[in-house]
Amino acid sequence: MKTLRCLSLVALSGLMLGLTGELLAQPLSQPGPPPPLEVIPHLQAIAKEARLAPMVPVPAGWFLMGSVRKDDDPYGLETQYDDTELPQRRIWLEAFEIDRDEVSLGELLAHLHQQKQPVSEELERLIWHMINVHATPDPMLARWPALYVTWSEAEAFCRTHGKRLPTEAEWEKAARGSTGNLFPWGPASPKSELAVFGQYHVHEIPLVVPVDSLEEGKSPYGLHHMAGNVAEWVQDWFGFDYYAVMPERSPPGPPPGRYKSVRGGSWKSNPSMLRTATRGGAFPDQRAPTIGLRCAKPGS
């Protein structure tokens, strides 16, 4: 059986980091001194390439959240990844808007510059490595998804732009539509034309693509990369058994806990992590090359 499938909630609680292990990849390992001052002009150039993503309206209404239990095909993609996505519920959400694209690296650096906030050591090292070793042009890096961002940094980015992180319910509706798509694009198994996944690099160099790419993999509302590329922070704390007790209208998420919810899978994920119902979590102060964000706001 897949890891964590069909486990009791007690066992699941003890193995939470197993569920998020591929999201919680270790930071880029590059021993030695910090990047030289030559990286600073590149950070500024990447920030100048920032382009805000358009927002997409998601209408008010019901949608299917979570999964129907299926135990006869333990390795099938239609089988629940684990018990945290059970039971499937019919949920009502008010209208909202959500970023069409993941927040880009250019947008993140522009935000940090405007707010006079430092760039994290992990991100600065990665950028210098990509420029110095791989000769990656600044405009190309600007269209990468933002990464190495903590939950509080993601929430501050959205708030500064008059938005907020989406609730877990909003994220799931935006990813799968009203009728419960297995993947953002539908029932077909993931492939390279639809999502970036299943990649690996020993130094954790992200194997990502531009935030506005892979048109064939869009969600029913036209969002890019709701599966793969980078996983995304959402507003909610992670509740192991929240689906069983959440209100049917605009669920706000469970009380504070240990982990924040992370959705969508990343460039490292296996196909089961790309399912629109699969849930993951991470410590709020975690920085990883596999976790980014997108923002939302109430509908007008």
C-alpha cells in the first residue's frame, strides 16, 4: 500500500512527516561562504522583471471536496492517498478570485525589496548557483515560481497585495472544479505536457518551469500548475480529521495545530501527490525548494 493509506488517525498523526516528506526537502546544500556581492545586481534585475499574475473568478456554489473511500485498488490513482481526505463532502463556497499563476520569483524579490526585507540565505544561494554555475539568465529566473518561502512570508506577500492565502476549500475548488476532477485537467494520468513532477536532483536544484506554462494542464477555471511545479501554502492549519466535521458552507479550517496545509504536489512529487484531493502539511517556518504560493481574495 502507498505510505499512510488506510492508517488510523493515531498512526497517521505519528507519521505526518512521512506524508510531507517529498515536500519537506532539505535546503540546497552548498558549503562555503555566502554568495558574493555580485549576486545583488542579479536580485535587482530579477525583481524588475516581475509581472503580477491576473486573477481568475470562481463563482459561488457547491463543489465536491475530498474523496469517496475506495479500498479495492490500493495502488490506483482514484484511491484516497490517506484518510485525511475522507469523507467526500458537498461544500458551498462564496464567490472568490484566485491568482491564475503561482507567485513568481520575480514577484517575490520585488516584494522583499519594496518591504526592505532580506532575501533568505537559501534562496540567495540558489539564485547565485543558477547564475554562476548554470548561466541561467535573470529573465528566466524571474518566471520561476517563488520558493524557499515560509507560511508567514507567503501570507505577508498576499496581504501586502490586498489579498490573502486561499482557504484549503477554495484551493481545492479552484483546482478541481465543481464536480470533483481527479486532476486539474481531468481523469487522465499525469504526463510531462500536463504537469512538472517526478523530477530529482541530488543538490535540490528545482527543476521547475515558468509559472504561466503548460496550457494543457490548466484547471477547469484556467489556473496553471495546480498540480506540480511547486506545492502551495494555503491559509488553513492541517486538520487530520477535519473533513468529517467541517461546516458545509465556507469552512474556515480547523483550530491552530502543528502544521499548515500544503496542496498540489511539486516538481519532486509522484503522481498520487498531484491528485486534487491529496493533502499535505508542513511546519509554518519551513523553507523548501518545493513549496511556493498563490493568493486569493473575496469575489466582487
